[in-house]
Amino acid sequence: MSASAGPRPAPTPARQPEATVPESAAPTTSPQPGAAPGLSASAGPCPEASPQPEAASRRGVALASGAEAASAPHPQAPVPQLEAAAPESAAPTPPQREAAPQPPAPPGRRPEAAPAHQPAASPTPQPQAAPARTPEHRQEPAPRRRAPQSRTSRPRISQLVTGAVQDALDAHAGDLRAAIAELQRRAIPDAMALLDATRIGARYDIVGHPPLPDILRKKSAQGADEVWEARPHWTRQDPPATAGDVTALDINGAYLSALKTHLPLGALEYSTGNVHSRRRAGIHLITPPEWDHHPCLPNPLGNREEPGPVWVTEPTLRLLQRLATPQYGPLCEAPVIHESFTSGATEQLFEKFRQALRDAREKAIADDDEVTLEYVKSMYSKFVSTMGESNYNRALYRPDWMHIIRSQAFVNLWLKAHKAHTAGLTVMRVMGTDELHIAGDWRQVFTEGRGVSQVKVKDVYAATDTSHR
């Protein structure tokens, strides 16, 4: 028995009477003067003693060896005899609580070694706590991104426009002209507040002040940078063969529709070579192709007189590339790219902002609300014109965005002229961002109305009237 239980302390005769202590005296038994150190500490709530000491001692040997196998950081630690008197029901599988307390150290060992036993019991509760943390971290972000946007953000965004209009009317006692003047003065900060509201939960952040290349910096206070926006200014030289009227059409919300375009997200990166990526956008130095259709269609590069390479924006480059495909004839050769300043791009950067202004505009038209209509128009037009280098909007300094959005408006106008030309109409004039003059039944091609996808009549004049040239 002594061989299986490890080295026992020297005063062995002192333990014999304790193993045969009667049941009534077991809880109050105190260690004899020669007992091993730590015996009284483990005698705590002592289990019931067996009336047969021999059988109890055999079971105690089995229990002591089982406890040693479960928690034995020190295989040579002695097992006290009082632990041998465990109940018979606990003999096959000792409880986990009895295995947790550390056995008393022999006299030669230092008591500070007891904390080394703690890691043996600590791994058991840790796996139980880990699964409880993982679902919490996975469940938190889901409601933050998805739930508020569809139910709460839409009404709040629309209230930004209607609330500002109502406040202006209340401040001026219902005077429409005074309310419109005030709303036009605060259109820029209000547009930025609306932009921030529509960007909540968006995938991309707006980089308002990135480093810019020198081609986007003005050469003087009143001068311009090196980017060509391809603004059209074209008039047909020969009148139509048949006499008739020419209708001047106005394109509704030209800048509002142009907000849907490919915009670079971050700082522009320089590259060289005739390579173009559809996933990037920016400014490109190209050699433009020759244009042989000037008598009937304006040059997509605009009214440019200087030959040679020119810095153009992303919409202009993509239009020239489209016109070089068989779908359009081709009408010209593909442009040659020499240098580029581009960044990763998206077409959805201002999409919610555009939709909020479009919805407010349509509601104002339906309600015959002149104040809201003028207010919305001032917001998107001043937003585009001041996002470059302007003292009126210091929150954004993106001249590349300003050039790209303006060029997109010119591209949209050119595509409408091409649509009328392919439908058999005579294009007489293409001017600015929203002016298209057509001879013929234009209603077979375009829809008249005040929506952003419609056109309205601006003027009607005779084809022989030269004052409109």
C-alpha cells in the first residue's frame, strides 16, 4: 500500500487510530502530535469512516491513485489517510470538486508551489466561455448596417428638404420670393448636410482633400487648369432641305443626371501607356482622333481648335472609345492614351444624394411648389460648381470631380443629339449643357415633360432664321 501511494511521512503509527475513529467522533478529530504537515487542513468536512479499516484502506488506495491521475502535477505528493474514508457511492467516479483541491505538499517542498496547480483546472471553464462571445460579435453589426437604412433614413432625408423650405416660409411670413432668396443663399451648406445624411452606412468614404497633380491646379487666380471638359458649342452650317420650324429643347436636370458617373475615390495615381481600366477613373492625356462628321454632328471633343494631345476627363475618353466600336459605325478611331492620373472608381458615390434631390424635385413639380423646385435646383447646381477650388465650399476640394461631372453632362447632351440624328431628324444646334435644337418631329424620339428623363420646349423658330445661328 505504501508503494502505490507514494512516500509516506515518518510517524506512521500516529495515523492508525485516526482511520478507525467512530462515526460520531470523525468531524471533530484533531491531528496527533506526530502527523504529517497539512493533514488537518485536508481533514475539512471529513467523509464517513468505514467500520472495516482494511477494506476502507484498500478503497482509499484506489481513490488516491485516481485523484493523482486526474490532477497529478506532482506525482510524489502524499495522499492523506482521511481521504481514504470516502463513501462507497463515490468510489467508482470521484467528484470533480474533490479532485480540484491540491494535495498537501511534503515537508521538504515549499508551499508557494501550490499556484502551479491552477492551470490544470483552468482550461475546463475557458472553452465554455469562448462560444458565448463569438455569436455576440457576429450578431451586432447586422442590425446596424441593414435595419435603419430602409425604414428610418429615407423619411429623415426627405424631411431635410421639406423642413428647410417650411422654416424659410415661416421666417418670411409666406413671402415666396424672400424664402427662395434665403434658400438659394444657404443651398451649399444644405447640400453638404444632405450629402452627409445620404452617406450614412455607405461603403466608401468621401475623400474631400486629396493631394492633386499640377494639371488640376489653376495657373492664376482667374485662370484655368489644364483639363478640357469638351463643352459643346456647335451650329449646323447648311439649313435643312425642306423648310420648317426648328424646336429648341431644354434638357431637364442636366447636372442632376450627371451626378451618376464614374468618379475616382481616393488620390489620383500617375501611370503611362495606352492602357485603360474600366474599374478606374480620372484624367487622361490623349491624342484625339480625327472627326469627319462635323457637318451633321458636333465633335464629341467639343469646340476645340488647338491640335495635339489634350487632358480629358473619364466621360470624354469613354465616349470616344464607344464611338470607335462597330455599334456606332465606327464614327472615329480610338483615342491614344499617353498618361493618366486615375484611382479606383465607382458610379454610385452620389447616387443616393442624386435620388433624394430627384424625388424632391418630382414632388415639387407635382405639388406646383415653386419654392422647393428652385431650392433643389440651387443645391445640385451649386454643389457641382463649388466642389472644385471655391471659397464657398471648403468641405470639398475635388476639381477632378467637378470636371468629370460637367463632362458627363456634355456627354449626355451629345448622346441625345446622336439619338435624334440616327432617328432621321436634323440636328441644328448643340449648346452648353442642356440646349438641343432639332428640325423635324422630335416627339417621336423624346418625351415632353418636366422629369429628368424628359425634355421641354424652350423656343420654336423658322429654319431660315439666321439669328439663332
